[in-house]
Amino acid sequence: MTNQEANDLILDIKNLKVRYETQDGIVRAVNGIDLTLRKKRTLGLVGETGAGKTTTALAIMRLVPDPPGIVECDKLEISGQDILSLPENKLEHVRGNDISMIFQDPMTALNPVFTVGDQIAESLEIHEHLSSKDAKERAGDMLELVGIPRERANEYPHQFSGGMKQRVVIAIALACNPQLLLADEPTTALDVTIQAQVLELMNELKEKYDTSMIMITHDLGCVAEVCDEVAVMYAGRIVEEGTLEDVFNRTLHPYTEGLFNSLPNIKDRKAKLKPIKGLMPDPTNLPVGCSFAPRCNYVSDACLKAQPQLRSISQTHRVACTAYDNPEFHIERRIL
Amino acid sequence: MEINQTNRNQQRATKLYKKRSALEDVWRQLRRNKGAIIGLILIVVIILVAILSPILLDYDKDVIGQHIKQRLKPPSADHWFGTDELGRDIFSRVIYGARYSLAVGVVAVFVALAIGITLGAAAGYIGGKFENVVMRICDIFSSIPSVLMAIAVVSALGKSTFNLMLAVGIASTAPFIRVARAAVLVVHDEEYVEAARAIGMPDWKIIWVHILPNCLSQIIVQATLRVGSAIIAAAQLSFLGLGVPAPAPEWGSMLSAGRQYIRDYSYMTLFPGLAIMLTVLSLNMLGDGIRDALDPKLKR
Amino acid sequence: MYRYILKRLLMLIPVLLGVAFLIFAIMDVAAGDPVYSVAGADATPEQIEALREKMGLNGSLIERYIRYIGNLLKGDLGTSYISKLDVMKVYLQRLPNTLKLATLTMIVAVGMAIPLGITAAVHQNSIRDTTSMVLALIGLSMPNFWLGLLLILFFSLKLGWFPTGGSEGFRSIVLPAITVGTSLAALLTRTTRSSMLDVLRQDYLRTARAKGVSERNVIQKHALRNALIPIITIFGVQFSNVLGGSVLAETVFAWPGVGRLVVDAIDQRDIPTVTGALVMTTMLVTIVNLLVDLVYAFVDPRIKAQYTK
């Protein structure tokens, strides 16, 4: 890594582990992942529900609820600043200011008893120490930025539709120009037409403010739309990562292949969908070997014995799959 | 037709099965809850005491028999809780008093249940004007403070144990009306209710067979907690001289008598009050436990 | 909003008429025929008829009820059988004492319950939580009049800090207020805790934290305002119970309020006083409930929106 690249590094995570200690056992949500992200880049974090994507984002925000959540990490830096050792009162300066998060469900993410204007203005008052009048003014600007007339600042969340609420949530997240934006399935709860609008809006805003972004989603279309890089998560681990090109066109991991195969193909509507059979392993009782082995079409004895480590296939592309011990191995993925 | 019948039987079978396993589930949850188990044990002991007290004690001699020579003796080995102004053993009276308090509490709640569920379920099911009228009556009842309401009813009917039960029961009807109505409204539009209506089941039967069992859990919780407050309400009325007539050893009237002697014989006000508190406390602990066991929000 | 208030006020009328009728009918049964006892054993039938008319007891129940309501609208609740005083006047004389007691009770209960409930919820399952919940459970299970007796025993007779009864100065209101307030405080603590626990799970608190709002503000600003909504509902219902509870406290502490008035009047079978006091008290409760509903609207914009529609 060159010096220039190191300076550009917005996010640097080494060996992040999160577990929830509940009555019914220890849920291992994230099991040792490394992530890096450079300035102005967008990383897509892809995987099924329960793969640990949201927990990863919450861990970056240091918002994993404790108890029951326990976060362990070798390194967690945002723009070179160590987040891991910060006391709670310092963290408050980082949250909403350096890192922001857009939450999954806009219907529940807004406080029902405050006006949307107040909710946007709040972070400006906290981080930019604006007077409440100036903050209100800026909140109005933010609303216009996300395409809502500023007069609506005095309305309450229940007066907004789902798509509008999500715009408000985005406005809150962007109010203080964060360096890093964590977008947790920002479009899942929305209608398809609204989804496109919101994605486009996020793309525009990202360009405008030079924000880096992690886009958490299970929607591959959404990834293709906005991401530069992709990391595929399965059972709390990253199984494949690379540039958008790498992962989409030179797919390596059987799980990633399965994700693509589950998509309907418009060109061949007679072709049967090939969903990945089975379910994600129980996170309280993960297998010793590869977590995906029980569902994998290419499984061999070696897969069941040890956890596969990420290996570099090219400069940008890495995969965690034991099958690549055999240089002849390749998956059968059909190219879209 | 025959197929239809088998289908219904199957449905009924699965429903029964589900109900049983749900009950087991509740019991499993309940067993984990220390407070609920303590409450359950306590209340069982109190009920046993109430049932056995006529066998253990001679009512005429031990409970209401006056022994003037023994009057106002502080607690001792002979009289664990001391004796009252007429020389009666307070321990025996407290033991026997459990019968009154429990009986009044339980009967009052049954009165409230019977009236409340009938009106509430009918209101929720029938709707329209009838519902409106019932709910307004409910408003009327709940805007009269329940103690005052019970006082008024007792003074209209005259002082007796049965009238006390009735008065406390009537005064605590409103919450049951609300619970039953709300529960009925929730399940009213469920598909299985509509299906029952579609096959021509009469309304009362739909309410009885399909709707009430589904709000049973809420009603059980309410009833358990309400027995406690009914016991307190009955004691309050007896304390005011409007409850169980003397010389019966009702805890509230024992406290009322003890009050005259509070300056010099404070033990007289201690034990009957403790008995009330313990009984209500055990009911509340049990009721809370059942509620938590039934509350799916806490099951995570 | 004004239209809503007006509508609610109009809706009060049938409820109040219903309450008055219910009480009137119950007390009618309770009274039997008081004319004979008032007139004395050797009164002639003519004298009895004249007295009946003078006492306003002629005619059917409905006729008398209508007459009663007519008089009530003029502020006339009749005269006491016993003291021959104007019932309205006596009631208004006693009311301030009861209101004083009720107000102090509610202030103390809320002041104790809300902080306790919040702490319990925020530190769920901690020792503080368990302790406050056990205390609340005990408070809820104690008959208030017994608590009153214990307070007298300890604070008046043993320590001599407060008088055993009467209404002389501030010290005499302290024990009655604790007596009535304990169960209310217990109930409110439990409600606050469970309402707070509900709110603490909500996503919007995570949004607030993600914004960088300090934990203190997350609780005191974002969570509390939402948690207050069910607490306010309870509060409205409980005002009626506080008035009920004060009946007992007033008896235990010889506090000259409405509660004692009713209990004494029942003892003396003084029907006009009982009826009048019950009707007035119920009206008070109903009006307070309306006020609570309006406060509700200010805390929860969703409800306000329903009203304005």
C-alpha cells in the first residue's frame, strides 16, 4: 500500500468480532472480518438476512447494544482516528459528525413526537454548535436537498409517506457532512419506483460531498447501481471481496454464485430459479469448517475440517474457499 | 359434507393441540420466574389455611368467643399475635379471616367477570349503538371512584357479606368490560371467526367457542390482579364499617377495631394488615408472573 | 382543536346525566322512605304528605330525578337531612381540603415514580431495578388505610414528627398524602418502567444515538417524551382512585375533606349530602379526565392530528 493510499484510508478494520450473549446461547454475529475503504469509494456489503451486515455497521458506529452485545476488534480506525478506545462522550462527537448511518426501516427510524425539522436540526446543533434558529434554517436546506419542500419541516413523521421518511432519514445522516456514511438497506422498505429515486439521490449526494459509503444490502441490483467494491458476507464472515467487476463478472465463491443464480433471468423466463438450498447455519452453533459447506454444491471433505481463509486471486479480488486449493477448480456460474 | 366434517375435526384437533402446548409454554415461562413461584406457593398456603381453618379452630370458642380476663394481652407464646379488646386470640382470628377476604375477593371478581365479559364481549361483537351505550355506561362507572361506588351500593343494599361481594364486584366491572371488548375487537375480523360465521354458527356460540378462548390469557391476568384489589377494597369497606358485620374476623374490621387502641396496643393494627398485604402481594406476584409469561414481547 | 374540546364537552353531558341518574337511583334505594323517620311516629298522613312535598320526595323516581337535575343546574343540591345546611355549600367548603390532599399526593407520586421508573428501565435487571420493583409491588399490595395506621404509629406516636390527624398546617397533610400516594407512586413506577422499556427498544433511539445525541438526552428527551404517553393515560384514571383513596386517608387522619363528608353522611343516612357529594365528585373526575386527554394531544402529535380532523 502506498503512502497516498494510506492517507486516503477512511475506514480500517482488522479482525472485528461481535457476539451477543443471550439466555439461549451465544450468538456469533460477526466472526473476524477485515474491511478497508478509501475516500470517495462505495463498498457494497452483500448477504442474506442474518449474515451480520447490520451488526458490522453498528459495530463501526460503536452502537452495538451492550448487554447483550460484545465487540472485539484488533483495529477500528476512521480516518486514522482510533474509534475503539474512545470514551462514550468523545464518541458522541464522532457519531453523526464523522460517521453517519441510514437505518433500514424509515417507518420506525424517526421519533414520532418531534417534527422532522427538529430531528434534522438536532445533529447540527450538537456538532456545529448552531443556534436553534440557524439549525432550523439549515435543516430546511437539507430537506430541499433531498427533495422535500422546506415548509414541511414543521410536520411530524406520521404526516410523511415511507419514501419521504427515508429522505428525511438521509437528510439527518448527511446534515453534518460525514466522511463515512453507512447505509443499511436504505431502500428495502420502499416501493420499487421510490427505490430508484432514493438510490439516485444518494449517488448524487455522495458525489457532491465526497462521502465514502458502505451500502449494506441484499439487493444485487442496488449494488450494481452504486458500488465500486463489493464484499459478500456469510454467517458473520466475508467470503468474497473485490471490485464490482471482480465479484459480478469473475465470481469465485459458490455462495456468491448462488446469490446470482437466485435472481430471475428476464432473457430466459422458462429457466427455473435456482435458489440456494437450505438455511443459514444457526449462529449460536456454527460449524467447525466452512459455514457454507452444508449448502454448497462443490463441497468436499476438506471444507468440513477447517475454516477457509481469504486468499488473493488477483490484486483486488479475494475469496475464502478451500476448493481453490485445486488450481483447476472453477464454478459454473452463468454469465448474465 | 363428510370431507368438510373431517376437515373441521382436524382443525379442532390441531387447535386443541396448540392450546395445550401454549399452556405448557406459559407454565415453563412461569417456573423460571422466582417471584411468580413464591406468589403461587404463598397463595396456595393461604388458600389451604382458609379451607382448613374451620377444622383447626372452633369458630364459637376460638374466633368469636370472648375471654374478658384475657383482653389486650400483647403477643406471647400462648397468643402469638396477642389478644384483642374482647380477649379473642388475634392469631386465630387472622387465620380464620383468610376465609372472608379470599371469599369476598374471589366472588367479587366472579361477579365483575360475569357482568364485564358478557357486556364487553357483546359490545365488541355486536358493535353499533349497543356498543356505544355499553361503553358510555362503562365511562360512567369508571368516573365514580370505585370506593365511593362500593360505599353507595352497600348503603343501598344493606350491610352483609354478600352485599359487600356484590358491591366490590360491581365497582370493579368496568376494566373487565374494556378488556373483553378490546380482545373481541382484535379477533373479531380474524379469518377463523369469519369462517365460523360463514357456516352459520350462532353469534353467542362464536363468542363462546372462538372469541373468548382467545382472550382468556388477558382475562386470567386481569382476574388474578383484580382479586388482590378486590380484597383491599373489601377491607377498606369493612374498615369504614360497611363490610362484613361484627363479630366476624374480617381483616379490615379487625384493623378498624385495632385503630381505637393504636396508642397502647399497636400490635392489634399490625397483624391483620400484614395478612392483607401478604395475600395481595402473593396474588400480585403471581399475576405479574402470568402476565410476563404470556407477553410475547418479553419472549426473545 | 377547539372543535374537539367543544365536542368532548358536549359528550360529557350524557355521561354526567347518566352518573347523576345512577347515583340518584342507588341512593333512592338506599334511602327507603326517609319521610317517616323525619316526621316522627305520631305525624298525621296530611303532615307526612306536606313534608314529602317539602323534601322534594313526591312523584316518581324519574320526576324527582328531572327536578334534581333542574336544581343542580341552578347550583342547588338540596339541604342535608341532619344538619339542615345547604349541601352545595358544605361540599364546596370541604372540596379545597380534598383537592389540596389530591394535588400534593399526585405531585409527590409523580416526582418519585417517574425518576424511579426511568432508572429501573434504563438499568433493567440491575439491583436498583429489582429493588424499586419489589418496593413498588409492596406499595401496590398494601391497603392504604393500614399504611396510614402504620405511619401514625411510627411518625406520630413514636417519633412525634407529624400530628395524628386534623388539618392544622402543612405538617398535618404529609402523612395523609403519603398514605394516598404510595399505591399511586407504586403503580406509576411500574407503568413508567414498562413504558420506558418499550420505548428503549425503538429504532428511533438508535437514530438519535447515531446522530451523536448524548445518552442523557436520548433518555430524557427522545425516550421520555414517548414513554410519557401511556403514563398520562394512567394518570387520568388514577385521579379517580386518588379521590377514592382519600376517603380512607381522610377517615384515618380525620382530614375534613369530601371523603369524610360522604362516609359520615352515609352513617347518618343523610341522602341529599351523599348524592350531592357523589355527583359533584364524579363531575370533577370527568372534567379532569378531559383535561388529561387534552394534555395527551400536546405530547403526542399523532393524537393531536386526529383531533383536528
